[in-house]
Amino acid sequence: MYPAELVKPMREDLTNVGFEELQTPEAVEAALAKEGTTLVVVNSVCGCAAANARPGARMSLQNAKKPNNITTVFAGVDKEAVAKAREFMIPFPPSSPCMALFKDGELVHMLERHHIEGRPAELIAENLVDAYNEHC
């Protein structure tokens, strides 16, 4: 587990723009039971989360079409919530950061770490926007 003071600004990077933090398995289940589209960002302390994933997720929200719900879980911090979110992301192996778009609780789009690492935030946002335009 990472110290709360270390992850606070990393959490706020998403929550300050409207992402709902899911810190329990029950919160994950409730979020994914909602009708419509839900983006789940598995946040992390790694450099690619700071440089690429979080900025890309934020940029993607500038699109006309966007998910009904935007949520986040924090790998290495909210262990049980992350494990529950990853159950919904099967068959994809666990990775962080990663982003998953769900429609009516069904996984419709996945960005794994290898899609994020080394790619600019703009490319990640574009990938998400394409998914929003198709599913939202």
C-alpha cells in the first residue's frame, strides 16, 4: 500500500474533473450495474499514469459524446476495489494503469498498460474518443 499523502494528488488528478472514486468492491459493483456507459480508470503511481493515462482520460472528456459515468480505482491502494473491477475486465490480464469502457455493465472497450505506456496523452484521448463515439 502506498501512503495516503503520496497518492492524494494522483487521486485528485481525476476526482477534480469529476471522476467518482470507487474504494470498495460494493462501489465497483454498483457503478457497473448502472445503465448506460461507464469508464473505469485503474489509476496508479507509475510514470505512465502521470504522463499519459490521467491526462489522456481528462482530455477525452472534451468530446461531445462521453460516458454517462466516469470512475476510478487506485491500484496498490484500494486493493479489493481494484480486484473487483478487474473481475469485470476479464479476459484481459491485470494491468495498471488501464482503462475500460462498459455499456450496461458489459465491457466494450479496453486500453491496457501496453496501449498507454510510451504513447502520448493525445493518442490515448483519441482512442477513448473513438470508443465514446461508437458506444456512448
